[in-house]
Amino acid sequence: MNRTADQSRSPAGSASAHPVRTAPAPAPTSATATPTSPALDATRPAPSPCSNGLTRWRLQRLDRAAADLVYALLLFALLVLGGWLGSRHEQVWDWTSTRRNSLSAASEAVLARLQPGLDIRVFSAPGTPVGRAVEQLLQRYRRSRPDLRIRYVDPHLFPEQARAAEVRLHGQLLLEYQGRRETLQVLDEASLTNAIARLMLTDPPWIAVLEGHGERALHSAAGSDIGRLGQLLEQRGLRVRPLDLASQPAIPDNAGLLLLSLPTIDLFPGEAAAIRAYLKRGGNLLWLLDPPASAGDSAAGSPLRGLEPIADYLGIALLPGQIVDAAGAAFSQEAPTLAVLADWPDHPLGRSMTQPALFPGAVAFAVTMAPGWLLETTLGTGALSWNETGTIRGEIARDPTAGEQAGPLPLALVLSRPHPATAPANPDPDRDPGAGPEPSADPAPATTDPGATPPRQRVILVGDGDFLSNAHLDQGANQTLALRMVRWLLGREDLVEIPATPAAAPALQLPPARALAIRLGTLLILPLLLVGTGLLIHWQRARA
């Protein structure tokens, strides 16, 4: 203890007595250096820059593979989910210019009025080409009415059902609705919708077409006859029958409409009286007149061919001559006698009509009528028309001194009045005013609904019968106008119009140079561009 104290007191002496060895100070190192054993440092190989880059590249490849796997799994899950949702919530968009893959507004209206219970049987296997074509059409109806019952029956596996349905063609359809059935052998939207509309008619009206004196025949394919019109009416569930007053002296009471065209032989007085009696009972009339055979031809006989009592009963008069219309030149018609009806009135006959109707040779009316009749509207020509009384040859011009009136001219009159059964005091032009009230041929129907619209008698007079003929029915809006006339006369506005199937779009015709450029672009240039893009992306990834 004393020795230690002595040494601390005398540092110089202590140093001389006991020399102390100290280790050399270590070389300075960086702050991040880790002290290692000299033996270990001698045996461990130095890290290579190449091995570090390889490890980093492998890690990047592993991360990219994991990302691609996750992306593929997510894409697969998205596709499965989209298919599952599409199978349960179908959504269709029709991008065609003519909307060929969608139902028309008329078909939609028919299906909207249809009560549940329509059963459709397709006699074809669903996997055949015919079955797939039928299914493509029926899918449009199923999208509008999911409650439709559609069944496919293979006629080879179930021949007894095919015999019971009188199947004659592969792919034939049988429609059953509320105890009524309809068979279809020609399938398109118009045929199928018309069949559904016919099944919905519980009391189809009758249409009588007067024949026997050279009128336009109902069951004839000649250009001047009206066989095509009769087919269209029957397709819509209406019952159309020819009527010869020579064998049947009276028009049946259940005839909802009489279609009368101008005969070529004068009617007998008794036949004209039968038509007049039909009008007195409240029958509806569609009368198709025609211009005289030739201007000023007295040998042609009366222009009405024995139907003067009907014109007197209605109080109508015709303007002399026939209509000429300069607007007809826009429809590639050389004859100036083509009358164009383009200004449609605000009436069920013309509402929402945009296409003009064409009347190839028409006579104009004077706006007169018998007492008790109401002129609901007129269908007239344009301002470029007049009634030509002279011979139509060469250059013609209107002559006011000859009674030629400038257009617009009425070429159709739409008349109505209260039904005689509900208005027995309706005046009769030929009845003596002092003879008292005229007895009604039919008893007045009982009206239980005080707010119901009373029935009305309806008559349409048209100055041209050619616009309904087989040769001209498909021109312009003639067919639509004809069907609207029949619907309005029958008081069956619920009978919708079924438009014809739109024509297919014309084929695209390309010049040979453009066609060759499209072929090279799709078969050579585009594939090479895709391959080159893929190689470029691979090279960029390999460099990373």
C-alpha cells in the first residue's frame, strides 16, 4: 500500500524502475468496418461484382413472375365473374344501322298487350342450323317478354307430337294461346308478330269486298287487282270475303266494312240500293274511285258506273278531269298524273307519317257532303297540282277558264257521323221530313258505361284505286296508309302496324387497290408489327 502511494507521488522514478510496454495504436478504419479475424479474412473469397448483379437479376425475374401470376389469376377471376353476371343479367346493344337485331316498335306494342300464357313449340332440335336460326329470332322476343314458354321438339324423336301439330317442315312453329293455335311455316318478325296479334283477337271483324261487275278482284295476282291487300289483312287476323250482290241480295249485318272499288260494268239499281241500305244501317265504307277513262269521252258512260245513289246519299261531288302533279317528277315518273300525298294531317291516318304516299292517276273531290256527316279531315296534294280537264299530252298548263283548280286538291275525304242505331233522328237525304222519325234497322245497343265514347259510322272516299293495287301497294307509304284506313274504319286502332323486315344493307364494294391494301395490312403488316413489338419489349426487359 505504501509502495503504491510512493510510486504515485514520484512518476518519474516509477517509470525508471518499472518500464511498461504499450501496443502500437491500430490503424484508423472507416466507421462501417467490422473487425474480423486475420485468419478468416485470408480464407474468404472477395465478393464479385458479377455475382451481385446475377443475384439482383434473379430477384427481379422472380418478382416479375409473381406479378404475372397474380395478374393472370386476377384476369381469370374477372372473366369468370363477367361470364357469371352476363348469364344472369343479359344486356344487348344493337349497333346496326337498320336495327336488324332488335324488335320493331310495333312488335314491342303487341308484346306489351299480350297476357301471360303464350306457348311456342319449335319442331327442330336446338343444335341444328334451323334451330339456331329460330333461336336467334326468338331471343329478341324473350328479351321483351321473359315469361314466354318456348320449347324445342325434335320431330324425329317425338313423331306423335309432330303429327298432332301437322308439322310439314323442319323448324315449323306452333303457337298456342288461350285455347287458340296458330301454325307458322315462314318465319320472320312480321310473320311471328302477326300470328301473335291474330291469337289475341277474340272477335275478328269481317270485311266484304264487292265483286261481280269488273271490280278489283280480291283473290287475284294481277297488277290492277287487290290480292296483295287481302293477304295483308288476313295476316293481321281480319276475315276478308268477296261479295257478289247478284247472288246475295243484301250485305250481311256482321260485315264490319265494305270495300267498294269502281266497277267496269254499271251496277243494277237493286245492287246500289243494297249498298245504300247498308249505309243507312250504319255500315262502314271504303270507296275507291278512279278518274274517267278519257277526258270528254261520253262513250265511257257514267263515271260512277251506277253508284250515283251512293254519291247522292253521301252528298259528294267530283271535280272534272284528273289530277296532275309536278311533284311526281321527283319519283322518276314520266307521266305527270302521279299525285303525291306528303302533307299529312293530325289524324290517326297521317299521324307520325314521314314518307309520302303515291297515287298513280287520281280524281279530286269537291268538299261537299250531305247533312249529318262530319268531314274529319282530307288527304290532299301539294301546291304544284291541279285537275287537268284536257288531254294529257305533251306540255300542259292549268287553264282556270276550264274549271281547273290549283292545288292543294283533296284526293281523299274522311267522313263520320253518329251511328244510326244510337241516333235514330239522323237525317236521311231522301226521306220526307214530314214522314216522322225513321225506324232503326238495328236496336240501339245498351250503354252501361256513361263515359264510353258512342259508336260512330265511318266512311273514307279515295279518288284513286290504283294505290292499293298489287302493282303500287309497296310504293311509298301506300301500304301503311291502306292498313291505317282499314283500322280506323273498323274502329280497331288497337291493331298495330307490323312493318316489313328492313332490307339488308348493300354490300361494301372496294376498289382493287384498297382491297389489296386491307389484305396485306391484316395478313402481313399487322402480324409483323405485333411480333416486332413483342421482341422489343423482351429485349428491354432483358437489359433491365
